[in-house]
Amino acid sequence: MKNIFKNKPAIGTLITLDSPEITEILSNSGFDWLFLDMEHGVISTAAVQRLLQSKEKSCPAFVRIPDNNSTWIKKALDTGCEGIIVPQIKNVADVRVAVKAAKYPPVGERSVGIARAQGYGMSFKEYVASANSKVGLILQIEHIDAVKNLDEILKEPGFDGIFIGPYDLSGSMNLLGEVSNNKVQDAIDEVKAKCKAKDVPFGIFVPMAEMVKKEIEDGCSFIAIGMDTMFLWNAAKDVVKKIKE
């Protein structure tokens, strides 16, 4: 697996709002990477491109697409992002769908476009020649079926890392939101252990800064903490609280 981030551990955050200004601010705030969320955020393909244009160039951005299919994958990659995060990977067949759509021939069957990623044609040859090795493909493990199938998933070639989704994982175990439940934590620990055994980079989402240290100690090489909306309401509530006190 290639090193998809310059710094280890790489600390990032989620962008869910269609705001170039927020993306610009967060990319200049010291984060190592940004997680642009098309799956749950209100961000369209056109918005993704605007956000990418507004961010600090040294801060890579990975786009979580809404679904694992070739249409979403090629549209996201053509915006010029540094990589994509594919949700709800549950088995080997899902991995193969993602790799096939994300990689140019002969590795996959990614459709050839001329968009921002290719410099609108001005850097077409250079991009096509290097995209398979430079553009990251992260698979999201967030269902108990994926945990059960992880040995086979990790044997598949063509992807660069695993991202653990604790909340959907808890839901798939009929423990929705109970991320700290021992059964959920055991499943998460199993994913971490198997990734480490196969030398596969892995990351996870955490809502609070206090939780990052444990994830680093567990071996996470990339972590997403909080999101734009959480930073906004946390700061706003803190100000109001201080004034009223």
C-alpha cells in the first residue's frame, strides 16, 4: 500500500457544507487532510470542485461518494481530488467494483474524461499516466458483514487504505449509536488488528479531540475528527454559555 498522506498520523476533519469559505478556513487551520462528504453532506459534484479550488493546495482532500458505483466514482475523481472514500464496502465484490471504476486500464476500467483533474486537457497525458499510483482509494468498513469478510477484502489489490465507520457499524449490529458498547469496540479492534497484520493503512472517525490519542496508539494512520457544523455549533454554544454565566 502506498503512503496516501504525507504526515502520520494525518489529522483531518469532515466538510459537509457547500461553503468554499469554510473549506478555505479549515484547510489553513493546520489539518493534514479534508474529508469532503457527498454521502451525508449537502455537497454536489459541482460543489466538490468549488471546494477543492478554495482549499490550501498542501492540504489534500478525499471525497466520500454517496454510493459505490462507476458514475459517482468517475465524477468525483474528475474534480481533481486527491482520492475518494467509498462507503458500505461489505465484501470482495464491492471492492472489485470500486477498483474497477477508480483505476485506469489495465488495472481497472475508469472512464477517460477531460475535466479539472486532467487540467481540462492541458495535463491530460501526465494525469492519466500517474493517476493509478497517485490518486487514493479508501474503502469504508462500516457494517458487521464487512468485518466478517475482512480477511478476503484485505487480499484484494488496488486500494490504499481502510476507513472505519463506527456509527453505521453499530447500527448494523442493532446497537445504533452505541459506539462504546463492548461488542462494537471488539468489532473495531478486529478491523484494526487485521489491517495491522496485513500492513494496510487504516483510519477512523472520532467526534472529539480527546479521543484521538487512543486511535493513534491503536495504529491509525489517518483520523477524521468532528466536522464543520460541529465546530460551528460548539463555538457558538460556548460563547453564549460564557456570556450568560
